Amino acid sequence: MKISGWRWPPTFIWSLLVGSILLFAGDSLAQPTADFLETYWRVLEIDGTPVKVSPPAREPHIIFKADGRRVHGSTGCNRFTGSFVKTADSLRCQQLATTRMACPPPAAGLEKSFLQAIAAVRRYHLAGNRLELQDEQGKTRLLLEAQYLR
């Protein structure tokens, strides 16, 4: 290609072409949305506070079972199980029960925050590999990230 007697280098033309393709591809190159069910949802934040796990604490996580009724996971110290009710725009975890192991101080605080947050969940928003569990007012109580995609 020549403009005003100047020849454009082939690498520039290829860069323009590839850049245009990537720009217009946009959503087709976006990360696929994780499955809500049977995905290991690792807790990244509780009430806006990043979760930092140090041994012997476990990683807090949630798994919503494929039967569409059961939920289980870890609070960061104890394991929990219960049920959930999900519609197109709402989510509620119910009848949660935990094991009763003693938790050292950092894990005990993490567990308390986790259980308070999950009890307040009424909505959810799933985009890519991130899941936001929100309260009635739309405040994100738990921010989760998919670890194992089907």
C-alpha cells in the first residue's frame, strides 16, 4: 500500500488487520460463562474484604449440586451443607449446617463472616468465571471465582 510516495511496512498492515479482527471479535473471544451447578466456587471476597487463607485454614468454597437443591462447601474452617432455592434472578441458601471443629482465631473470624454473608444472600449475578452473591439491596456479600469448569 502506498500513500504519498511512502510504502507501508507489511508488519504494520498485518498488525492493523489482526487488531481489527480482535476488536470486532470481542464477545466471541470472551471467557465462557462457568456453569452455576457442579462448579467449585472459590471465595475471593466477603463483604468487599479479600479472603486470605493461611494454614491450617482451608480455602472457603461453595458447590451447588446438580440436583438443584443441595449446596455444600467449606467456611474456611468447618464444612457446611444445606439446601438452596434458585430462580432466574434469585438465590437463597437454607437450612445450613456445619461441622463443629474449633477454629483458630483467623479462621474463626473468616467462618463467622462467611456464614453471615451466605445467610443474607438473595440474588446472584454470573458472568464469565465470576459469581456475585448479593443481598436484598444488591450489595455483593460474596465474590466467587470458578476453579473447575465442566
